[in-house]
Amino acid sequence: MGALDLLILAIATWRVSYLVTKEDAPFRLAARLRERHPLGGLTTCIYCASVWAAIALYVLWWTPLQPMVTITAIAGGAMMLMTFTGANHG
């Protein structure tokens, strides 16, 4: 596994962890997940969620679903750039 693979997995992990712990997501799906199933803090603690997201994404990386991990990383990278540049999405 190369450095680019690790970077893609790291950014995808951040994106999934942030989605699960901080965002409402479309149709409030993530918010309802957090409300109904806190899972011992897994859905509210980004540090906890990132460990499990990393495991899941690493497993997906070795399947035909690898492009989905890459797409998630691209979306995460775009969100990071938005945050760092101070752009407003609203």
C-alpha cells in the first residue's frame, strides 16, 4: 500500500466520521441515526467513529467497491478545502 492509498483512506475516514458524528445528512438520516442509536458514543464522538470508519473503509478498499472509497475521499477533500478557505456553502 502506497502513500497515495493511505491519503485516500485517511480523507475518506475523516469524511465518513464527520458525516456520522456532526452532519444531519440528506433527509436528516445521520441525525436520526444518532438520536435513535447512540451506540455508546460511537455516533457522537468523531475519534471513536474514525476508528470504525477506518476499519470499514480499509476492508472496502480491497473489494470492487474501491471507487466508492475514492469518491468519499474526493468529497472529504472538497469539504476540507471549503473549511480551510473559509468558503460558505449556504
